[in-house]
Amino acid sequence: MIYIVSGTQWGDEGKAKVIDFFALDFDYVVRYQGGANAGHTVCFNDKKIVFHLMPSGILRENVTTIIGNGVVLELSELMKEIEIVSREINIDGRLWISRKANIVMPYHKLMDKVKEEATGKDIGTTLRGIGPCYVDKMDRVGIRLEDLYGSKDILKQKIEKAYLVKKFMFENYYKISDLPTVEEMLDGVLLYAEKLEKYVADTEKILHNAHKERKNILFEGAQGALLDIDFGTYPYVTSSNTISAGALIGSGIGAFDIANVIGITKAYITRVGGGPFPTELKDEIGDYIRKQGNEFGSTTGRPRRCGWFDAVATKYAIDINGVKEIFLTKIDVLDGLREIKVCTKYRLPDGSLTEYFPANSCLLEKVTPEYLKLPGWEEKTFGLRSYAKLPDNAKRYIEFLETILERKISYISTGFDRDDVIER
Ligand code: GDP
Ligand code: IMO
Ligand code: MG
């Protein structure tokens, strides 16, 4: 059985909590794209772990985790996470990293930084070097994990080749003087080679065998559909295919039957960084949601922009992902609001109405959301684990979303703890 869990908004929908929850029933959990730009939080036994690279299923001892070829690896971050998780649980034999995965090099992070500075932080990246690393991958000058285990001379030549033009730009255009040397970067990556060697594998082969043995495989999307490089709000997106289709490319699983795609959807919506955001709340309600939902970036600590649920955007995300059912998260954050709005249509600049999401940033900046108003609820939903116990207006809100999205909301998350879940 193959399941894909994918965010339907601009990230931070609570994917890690959901992966950790589902992982009990799966043999494999696989990350397939993105890198340490992701911040995936799992809360258990009063502890909190934020994963950037390791699959969030690693905390369940029944699970083998895989970091697929589509992920870009920041080696120092990976090592740090391995150490943190190893203090909690034995990971030996439960973590495999694709030898084909590309490595984020110091010049990628530097390029990310100078580009952001030069453009006034227009995109507002996480500065993890993600975009520049994927650029080099496509330009065929990427450094792959497997390169650490071949000839040192060849690796040095590869780094030189990838660095050549960038070094010229850093020196002559951006006027940076204290640049890392090729030797320093070579030693820097080789530092991790020995420690990581036992995890390196042909992960596609592991997955093919797992599939043949009818194992249950769960794919963990990072970011969200609206940040997808092709279908998101380009150019205000990340540099990978975040949607469910990316799971195939980023792991080599092959287009076998995908039993289910579960869309993770927050009961409102957030965005970090720049870009259009039609339902953004720049008022005290936005501040209330940010405070109640602790909406601060798991990777960068930046305050997240908050807004009303956008059904136009979510319906689009459902379609491009092939979402079959929905896991609604953070309903408890709306507790205490007198009135809740849902955007059901956009008014376009020419006055016409549309229910279809225009993933065009220039146009999206100019749309006006049309809202339906629903009554809020005073009672606390935080930590509730039975649908019957939810306030009537919370049920009404959930059932309204189901109707408008034309998908069943099969699970509802009511708190950050791994067990705060209602199954319907
Ligand atoms: P991800 O990137 O999609 O995995 O999400 P993040 O970890 O970046 O952000 C989600 C945040 O919300 C984390 O701090 C979670 O612990 C927390 N969270 C997840 N589900 C719920 C929920 O239902 N209610 C509340 N209050 N917090 C939640
Ligand atoms: P998770 O997996 C929210 C955003 C950045 C920026 C844009 C490009 O935790 O949901 P990048 O560093 O990827 O080049 O930045 O994408 N972004 C995220 N926003 N959650 C994430 O991941 C994100 N990963 C990247 O803020 O706007
Ligand atoms: Mg996150």
C-alpha cells in the first residue's frame, strides 16, 4: 500500500504530526523533495523535535525511513539530526539515504544569501541554499552523496567546476573577499563521509523490494502545493515539485498504484516569506491566530502571515495533488473567535468571479476574496479526541469545508500532541 501525504497550502500545515500519527501503520516513511528548508515538528511526551531532513516517521520503531534522491542534503544539519534522534531511539538499520541525493554546498547557501540581499528579500527564502543547489543539479554540476565515496581528485574537480563561475561572481560582482577555498569545501564534505557511509544506499532498490513484499510505504511531502515550482505561486515558490507527483521522481518508486493521497490542510492558512496571499489578515484577528497557533517558522523563527481558509486555493491543491481525503489540522486555534470566514471565490480585476485558482502571482495580487461567514465557537476544542464532543459550530465549520472541497475530512487534529486526533 502506498500513501502520499502532502500539504495543500503554503507549508506548515502540520504534516510532520500527521506522518508521525500514520507511521504506526506503515513500514517505510520516505522524504522525496526539498531539504533543510522544511521544518517538521513532532510533539510527544512533553518533548518536541523539529525535523529538517530526517523523515518524521523515524520516531516510530516499526518504521524504516528513506531520504530519497529528490532531497537536497545539508550534511551538517543531517548529522545534527541523526545525533538528536539517536538520543531518543535507535536508528541503525532504519535510515537509508539515496546515494544520488545532491549535497548543499557552502556556495549554494552563499548564493541564496547574496541573491536575497540583492533583491530586498523578495522571495524571503529560508537561506538554506535550496534554490541554488537544485539549479546546479539541473545544470549537471551538482555534488552527489555518492561522490564522497569515489576518488578524492574527481570530487575536487567537480567542486572546482561547480564553483568556478560562482567564485568569479562572488568576487567581482558581489565583492565578497573571504570566500571558502575548494580545499576547505572538499575537507568540509569529506568530514561527514565516514559517519554517513552506513546510511548510504540505492534507496530506489530498497523501495522496489519493499513494494514487491507488499510493505506499506508512506511518502512525506515537504512544503505545500502552493509552493510547488511548477504549480505554485511562481516565482514565490520553493525549487522542487512539492506535490504528490514529486514522490515518484524523488524516490524512483515507479508509477505503481498509489492507494491514497491525503491532503493536510490547516483550518486557516499561513505563509512565510514573500508572495501573494489573498486572504491574509493584517489585523488583530491575524495576530490572534498567530498567537493561538504559535505561527512562527519552525526553520527560521519568522512570524508566519496568517489568513482565513482559502477554499479556492485548496480546491486547486486537491486537484493537482489528486487528494482523496483530508486531514484537517489546528481547528483548536480558531477557538474563541466570534465569526469565521471562508473564501469561496475570487473577484478578478475585471469584476468577474472565479472559483478557479489563478496560480499567477501578478493576477493573484489583484484578486479580492469573496467570503462566506460562519459562526465561531467559545468552547475549547483543544485536545478533544471525539467528534461528538466538538462544539456544534466547529462541526458546522468542518462539514461546510467538506461540502465546498468535495472531499471527506477523515481526520481532525485538535492539538500539537501526537495523540490529539479525531478519526471520523
Ligand atoms: P509542517 O511543516 O507541516 O510539518 O508543520 P510545522 O511543524 O512547521 O508547523 C505546525 C505546528 O503546529 C507545529 O508546531 C505543530 O506542533 C503544531 N500543530 C500541529 N497540529 C496541531 C494542532 O492540531 N493544533 C495545534 N495547536 N498545533 C498543532
Ligand atoms: P515545511 O515543509 C513554509 C518558503 C520560504 C520562501 C519560499 C522559498 O515546513 O512546510 P526556499 O528556502 O525553499 O528557497 O524558500 O518557500 N518555504 C516554506 N514555507 N514551510 C516550509 O516547509 C517551507 N519551505 C520553504 O519561506 O517563501
Ligand atoms: Mg514547517
